[in-house]
Amino acid sequence: MLSQKLSIPKGTRDFDPETVTKRNYIIQSIKTIFEKYGFQPIETPSMENLSVLTGKYGEEGEQLIFKILNSGDFVKEISLSDFELGYKKITQSISEKALRYDLTVPFARYVVMHKNQIIFPFRRYQIQPVWRADRPQKGRYREFYQCDADVIGTESLICEAEIIWMINEAMEQLGIKNHSIKINNRKILSSIVERIGMPGKETDFCVAIDKLEKTGIDSVISELKSKGFTDLAIASLFPILEIKGTPAEKLVALKKQLEKSETGSKGILEIETVLQYVEAGSATISNLEFDLTLARGLHYYTGCIFEIKANDISIGSIGGGGRYDNLTGVFGEPGLSGVGISFGIDRIFDVMQELNLFPQQFKNFATLLICCMDKSSENFCLKLLYHLRKSGINSEMYPDIVKIKKQLEYADRKKIPYALIVGTDEIQSGLLTLKNMQTGVQLRLCESELVKKINDELSHQQI
């Protein structure tokens, strides 16, 4: 019988130790910044009730939710007429749970369920995997990590300014210096839709415009037409979206276009206020761009929206977010406005890998390998191993009695910087052989000198 070829689901990946170490470097760097800004960690379950997730992401997002089949004989209650009504009707009958699509909607659910224990405004960060039934391609996976920070319980635009500072600091920390932070406002987009004579089409408009950079203008026009936008409306639209200049110049031109719109005026004022706060709290961020084509297709955004781009590589957005005024309202707790940012760990990894931005050396999991030369030395080596670990030195012992060459090759392949060679002769003399695997230099040291010598060299970054 032929064995089945092993594989994993498309859009998922295994990660080797080096990759996990690099990913942890990204996560820890961003986590440190989150905590510097006063955010606290939470976690939510991998699965949510399907009713929590549906109706929050728009039609396209809804189709990408991974549903979980009910346990047991889940088809026994389904009638032939249900099948004739299509998959949406059947889904309601056979699936009550789903894998989370993002971290924001579960966060809103969490806030409502735990509102009596939360101190508002609540600053939370959350770093967990999410799942989307998307078509796998470069930079787009079915299972991936999000790294979110949100403030909920305040309408203050100071929070938007802080998010911009935080994005800029995170990108600088990771070495992605050539990046853009794009900002727009959903109120401005809504007023543009009114201005071109298509009120009520805000969602269709945002979903289509969100694809402009990825699919091009012709595809966006085709989609807008399929959603009922007239030729006159489309012709009126692009002169507004193509306004050029600095953020200040764009705002001046936009005020003239939207002067009769109360919603548009409010959106413009919000952008102006955020830019003023950004400059008040830091030096001008030169890579901050007011982009009228930025839409963020998700349904729940209501105010300022953000997107992060790495300019040296074509990979799409590496992060995004925005203001949502009533996401908790759908769970029975209206009036809790929030704003947040989500970093795409997997895309950031791809950017840093392609641009060679990771540090050349990471801390080794093991600093020292004990090479035991003979069976009679095993107990001595085990006691020494315990002592080294108690002293704070990451250590391991080669578990088999084999030739020293094989043990040193093991240390070399794992990039363990030191090998300690221990046999009967070393135990009797009281002098152990410490080999620096990078330089090849060997020293004979007594046990009491060993820990100090390794720590001295580590402190001088000589490994």
C-alpha cells in the first residue's frame, strides 16, 4: 500500500526554529512599543459564535469566514427545500461557530461581556492568529497573526495621533524606514458619494475603491458600474480622488468640493485635528500621507482610517486600522467609540526577510554544549549541566557517547557558541576544556572559573 503524501492545507505554513525566532523578534518589538504606550494584553478564543462575526465585515468579508460544522449528525434536520434555498440557508443550520476573522470584532464582544471589570478608556493589545478563506498568494495567507492595539471608550482624536506615532516608532524599530502611513476619513468618503449623487452607496464605494491599487482603475470602474454607479457619477468621482498636493493643500481643495456637506466638513476637521495633534506631540512625520483613495473595505469603520505601506517592496498593506463608533452597539452596548491599528506580522516578516532587515545574530537558545567523552563522566556532566543552568547559562548536553568530532559538528550546525569538553582526564585534573566555536580558541578552566569566563565574554558580545 502506497503511503499518502503528507501536506498541510493551502494558505498555512510550518515554521522552523529560525523563522519562529525572527517572528518572535517582530512580535516582541511591537509588543514593547504597545506597552510603552500603556496598552494591556488580552486574549480571546480562536472560535466565536457565528452570530458574533456575521454582519460585521460586509458581503465580501462575510464569504471569507471559516465556518465550523456542528458536532454529530448535522444534516439530519436539513430538508430538500433548505438545499434549494442555497448554501447560506444551509450554513445557518449546520454551523453555529466559526474561526475568528479578525481581532477587532471579538474585542468588541469582549468589551461588552466584561464592561463591569474594565477601566475606560480601555487600552488593549492582542497578538493572536486569525483565519480567512482567502485565495493564497504572496503576502496573503489563510492562517496568519494579527498584532492589534485599540483604545475604546473615548472619542478623543488624540488617540489617532498616538496611533500614528506608534506606527512610525514600530517601523523605525524594525528597520522599515522607507514606509508610508496613509490616513483618510470615512466621513469624507461618505460625503464624496453624496457629492456625486449616489447617497446610500457608501459601502459599495469603499469596497471598490479599496481595490484601486491592487486591481487598477479600470477594474474599479467596472465594479462601481456593476453596483449601480452611473457614468456621470464615476466621471465626477475621480477628479476629487485625484486632488494633489501636501495634506494641507489637499484639505483646502477638498473643503471647496465638499463645502455643502456637514458630514464631509466634520471628516475634514477630524483630519486637520489629528495632523495638528501629531505635530504638537512630535516632530513632523514626513511619511504621513493624506490619501483620498484609502477606503479600508471593512464595514465597521466610521472615522479616521489608516494604512501602512513598505515602499521598497510590492506586497500591499502591512498594517491598517481606524475609528469605529458603534461596533459594541451591535452587541447591546452603544456609545463606546474605539480606534485601533493592526500590524500584519506575516507581511512584515516577508518585507524584512526580502530586505535583509533582521539582525545578523539572534540570541542562541543554547550558549554552551557539554560534550561528554565517556560513560564514567556522565554523572559529573549532569551535575555540571544543572549548575550552569542555575547560573543563568543556557546549556545542553549531548545525550550520546560518540566521537568528539560528531559532538562539535552538532554544536557548529546549531550555532552554539561554546563547547565544554569533559572526560575522565578533565575530571581528574580539575581543568575543563572550553572551546570557542567561532574562533577555535580553547581554554583550560576550573569549574569555578567557567561561569565567570562565559559571562564576561557574553557581556563583551564576543559570541
